[in-house]
Amino acid sequence: MKRSRHSRAIHGLLALVTLILVFGGVLACARPSAPVPEPTPAPVPEPTVTPEPAEETLDVPVCLVREERLGMSTRTVTFTEAVAAEAMRQLLQGATAEEIEAGLHSEIPAGTSLLGVEIDSGVATVDLSKEFESGGGSLSMQLRVAQVVYTLTAFPTVDSVAFKIDGQQVEAIGGEGVMVSPSVSRADFADNTVPPIFLEEPTPWRDVTSPLRISGLSNTFEATVLYEVVDPSGRIVAEGFTTASAGSGEWGTFEETIEYEIRYDGVGALIVFEESAQDGSRVNLVEIPLRMRQ
């Protein structure tokens, strides 16, 4: 039986379509596919760190003893409104290792406690525990009382100091009877406990730069206070003199600003002294170690 011409045409068309599909699939398999880009990771944000605020500090004066005379120091403490009480607490802790290295110590007996400080009309009333009166001879008793007086009168609001022991107002301190009534000032101790050159600024181990300000009390021949600034290499980088407001038997104040240059940072010194009227030698010398910065 013969197929119709129409049927043969349909079968041929189907065969052609099949061939095209097969050949197209082979080409599709053979053609390399385009690479798919990897996704870019999102940046990780840096953690936000809030810096802690710097602790606020202040410097308080502390009067100690160098040999058998008074010498000033300074302590850096956390800020407080009760600066006089903090200065007294620092004083009662005794000399630090650095202060001892600078030749300072305290005559106040260990274990003395601060019971209170009140300031009224220029008079600071300090209340100390009974340990303050223990031990020591007349010079030790004079010095420890003077340490308290010179520490508190370093503040401009204090002119004199009254004393209590264990809450009771006292007229004298210790068996040696150092009179403190009704109150005592710096002048009451100047002749016995203050060196002829009493340097109040700078104090040992302070960070200093040029120009250097020096100040203090003195009772020297013709009111003259000589000075040298020594750099970390031992080289004298400034020298000269200043004249106090009084001298030759009377106490005066002095102040001077000194300019100098150093080659590198390190520990240097300020030396103050007077020259002997008899032979020109250095007398009443005080040497203060300083951390010098360019």
C-alpha cells in the first residue's frame, strides 16, 4: 500500500525538527557558560568605642623636712573640693619614696589621723588624733607643728592655724609645750624651722619647661638669692641671682623667671644658695631634682 505524498512530507518535517533540536542541545552543552560573580560581602562596621573622660586632678602642697628645716613638696591627687583636707591627708601619709630620694622626710608620727579641717575667716582649725603628740623632742615637736602650719597656709584662704587633739581645742602641743593658741602663722616658726632659703616653687620632681619660675622666702645677706639650672647632662644652662623683698636679718619673698635651653629631656636640677660674706663659699644650698622637658 503506497503512502500518500502528504504523509511523507509530514514525516520529513518532523525528522528535520528533531535534528535541529538535537544539534542545538549539543551546541548548548559545548558552549562555556559565563562565570557567575561571587557576591561582595558587606563591610563590617567598626565597633564604636567611647573614650572614658580623663580623670581630673589637682596639685596640693605638702610641707616636709629637709635635714632639720622645712622643705616643700607637691602631690598630684584626684580633684576634690576639699583641698585643704586632702593636703592634710597627704601630709599624714609621710614622705614618698621620691621625696625621700630628694632628701625629705616627715616628723609627724605614723598613725596620726585627720579628724577634720574647718576654715573660717582665714583661720584653719585642724583636728588631729592623739598620736600627733607622741614621741620626739622639742625640735621634732616644733617641726611637726610647723609642717601642718606651712601646708595649710600655702592656700591663699588660710593665714593661720588652730589645733584640736581628739576634738578638743588645745593651747600647746606635746610635753614640750609648743604654743598654738589661739592660732599660729608662718611667722611664729620662721626663725627656728625655716631654712634661710625656703623654696616654694618648683618642688622636687616636677615636670618643668623653659621659662622656669622660682619663688619662696629668704633671709640672706643683702637679700640675695643665687641660682643655677643644671640640665640632664650636668651642664649649667642658666645662672644668676634674684633679690628678695628683705634680707640681712629680715624675712622677705623672692620670685624670678629663668629662661634656658636643654638638648634632651631628662632629670636635671635647680640649685639655690647664697655666698658667704666671709669667704665667698656657697652656704644654705638647696638642690631640687626636676624632670626637664624641651
